[in-house]
Amino acid sequence: MAKILIAEDERDIRDLIAFTLRFAGHEVVAFPNGEEAWKNASAVMPDLIMMDVRMPIMTGYEACERIKSDPVTAHIPVVFLSAKGQESEIQTGLNAGASEYLLKPFAPDELTRRVKEIISNNAG
């Protein structure tokens, strides 16, 4: 399956996402903030990056912009996970370079299905 990098500052949510994706057969590397996700993205070289928007140290938006500005990691799809569903929030995420914006809370089977779709759409 795919290698997925997760950045989520809330441990319970991070653990739930990691468990759900590992159960679906993916390899998961998780970080508690956007800065660590950005700094480790080129070493991990995931097939997909999933990030919360609101995190300490560096927001998901900032981390996404840095990941997308690096030629080594620019091709990696970034998906935002957020409870903030306002159109302006979604647009900010897409403007930062994200390919998807998923709203929390989500059911584990929904998350697994969307990840599979995103990865298959970006394959090739």
C-alpha cells in the first residue's frame, strides 16, 4: 500500500488516523506539528501527506506551502483535515497547494476510501 505522512497536534486524533490507515494496510509516519512534517517530508518521501490546519509551531497551510515550494516534495499530494469547513478556509488550503480538504469528524471507512481515491488519482 501507500506511505502516508500525518501531521496532527491532537494525539487522540493522530493516533486514530494512524490506526485507521495502518489497519487498511498503509505505512504511516506521524508528527505532532506542521514544522516536523515539513522538515521530514523529503526524508520520508510519502505517497500522501495529511495535515491538520491549525497546529502549533507551524500551521498546515505554512507547511504545505513549504512542501510544495521544494522541488523534491512538490509532487506529493497534500490533504488537509480540518473541522473548519468555511469556504474561505477551504480556499486558503487549496491556494496553499493542497489537493483535497476533508472535514473532521469523519468515519474511519470514509477516510480509508478517500485516501484510496486520492492515491489512485495521483498514481502514474
